[in-house]
Amino acid sequence: MTEKVFNICPRCGEPFRTSALSRLDNKTRICSPCGNWEAMMDYRFLMNTGSIEQINDVLNILGTIKGKQGITNKHEFKYFEKIETILNVKLEKLNKSN
Ligand SMILES: [Zn+2]
């Protein structure tokens, strides 16, 4: 019987033993440094986005990040798209209430 000791993190491609659940879908297992990274990005991009101006600022930053060469990592790209979706929903609600 072979036991799989390592999994490969879909975000960074590194093998890992201890994992975290990806905030992308709450299903995918990623390595714990990448789990920490997603938690930091959630904090950075989803906190302090209570106003239309703040949301637009963050959407601009995300657009720049996604447009940069080097983000060929699908998991990371999808993760940023998820953040954008959340912010666009927030923005729509704010626009309706104004
Ligand atoms: Zn990783």
C-alpha cells in the first residue's frame, strides 16, 4: 500500500504536508504559506472597502496586478477574480442605495 505523503499545492506548485483550505472555493487544499497569503490578500483587498471610492481604488489595483506579466498561475488569477466579483457586488449595492 502506498501512502501519498506529499500533495502539490495548486497555487505555488510546491509539495506540502500541512495544508489550508483555499479561500477561492473553500474546497481546494493549498499549502499553508499560500493559505496565509490568501488570508493577507483577503484582508488587504476586502477590508476598508465601504465606499464606492475605496472599492474603485482596490479594483484598479487588482486590474494592475492581473495585467502584470508573471501571473500565469491559474489559481492566483482565479483568486483575484473572486475578490473582484465580491467587490463588484458590493459596488452594485452601493450604487443602488445612492
Ligand atoms: Zn502553495
